[in-house]
Amino acid sequence: MIAAHATLIAIQVSAHPIKPPALRPGDTVGVVASAAAVEREYLERGVSALGALGYRVKVSRRALARDGILAGSDCERAEELMAFFADPEVRAIFGARGGYGCGRLLPLLDFDAIARTPKAFIGFSDATFILNAIVARSRMICFHGPMVAMDFAHGLSPRSLAHLRGLLSGELRGFELQARETMRPGTGAGELIGGCLSVVTAMLATPYAPDFTGRVLFLEDTGEKAYRIDRMLVQLKQAGVFARVAGVVFGAIRAPTDSEAEARLTLEFVRQQMSDLSCPVLFGIEAGHGTENLTLPLGLTVRIDGARGRMMAVEPAVAAR
């Protein structure tokens, strides 16, 4: 009985998420292409912008590899990502771009090894696969945020850059993000999970699906017609996801070709699917596609204040060094 009790305590303690070490000026950050093939021009522009933040940048030697539409074979991309987690010189890892391909890597990643060498992993869009799998399997906080050959290459707002640096350095010991609309009132708290809606939906019924119970679910997407957004929300609802979460927070849901008619219909569908939820629901924070893409620490506990239309955290997302 004593041994069993000790084991239970150990399991409970290990359930707390691992915070990656804080990032300092002059630290080396890695850039890895885990999804679609990367264009040299955008990669070089993004690397230059990342270096301007005061980091040394180490780019994967296979970053410009091509295997059809992907940045190399599945094995090559998985090996590069694992190599950067194992590299003691690299203090954080940025994804080069999204597109497609990260989901194919999940069976090839060693999540126990990742947990043994914690470091910030930053990406979004298709990287939603890897972010949520690391949070679930490695119990490590990851960062839903800008990618090198996408956001950094095209330019980030001063607020987005300051928010990212503050989170990764630990100088930002809490934050509040304002939503445009409160769709369902109330308060809620839980570890933040989610990302790109189409990816979160694709993870359902797989061994890598997030644990939705008691979590705050963040959702955003781009380029999907309104009926497809509705279909994915219906799938999440019928899978019992919305009945288990502590709250839902939407970023942007960007319509194809920025169609105003599609955007209005999308918003109507979202309101319909959220109308009977018992948890708070916010819509329109500046995170994800088509926004300032403010970085979100997945795995960190956040709170929703529906009355004020805000999502907030009250602790740093990284560990002191």
C-alpha cells in the first residue's frame, strides 16, 4: 500500500506541465522545416528578421529539401526536429512554415526524449499537430506563434514581436488578450490547447488527440468556406469536445479570398454552434492566420473572463535559467 501511494503521488506531481527554459539575447535558436517545402527567399528574409531580435540562428541543413510538396521525406523531417531537440547549443526551435505534413511525423517523434530536453517550440497552422502532441505526450508547454518563412518573412507588428520576446524570455509574467466579442458569458480556467481548427478536428480519434477535459480550447483557421467551418464545429460538438472544455476562445476565421459574404456566414455558423454551450466563449483575439498572430503558450493555465471579453494568464510560460 505504501509503494502504491508513493507511485500515485509521483504521477500527480509529474502531471504539471514542463516549462522550457527562458530564452536570452545571444542564445541560438533553430529553424526546422517540418511541413511543406520552403522557398529560399522567404526563409532567408525570415532568418534575417529572427536574427534581428538578438538571437543566433541555426538553420536545419535540410530546410530547403523537397520531396514532392514536402520539405523532405517524413523520416528526414522527423530526424531533423529530434536532432534540434537533442542539440545542446539550440535553446528554442522555430518552425519554418506550415502548409501540410506535420501530422505524418507524429508516429516518428520520441516524446519522452523531447521531455528530457525541454526547449521552446514555436509554430502554428499545420504545426498544430506537433504543438498539441508535445503538450499531451511530453507534458511540455509549446508556443502557438509566428513561423520564420511566413510571418517573420512578411513582417510582424511591434506588439507581436514584443509579446513573443516577453513570453520566451520570461519577462512577460502574465498577459491579457482582448476579444472582439463574448459569445457566451461566464468564467473558466484550464490549460490552453488547440490551434488550427481543421488540424484539431483531424486529430480526433487518433492517439495524439488533445485531452479536452477541463482545458481552454483555442481555435482559428484560414481559407475554409463557411460550410466547412460549420461541419468541423459540428464534428467537435458531436464528439463531445465542447461539453468537456472549460472554455472556447476563437482567433480569426479567415474566409477564402477574404470574401465578406463568407465571413458573415462563418460568423453566423460559429454563433449557432456556440449558442447552447455552458462554458464561456470568446471570439476574435489577435492570434493565428490573418491577425497580428500574438503568441499563445499552449499547456499553460489561462483564465477566461467573459464579462470583460478577455483571456489572461498570471504566470510566466518559461522556467528561469
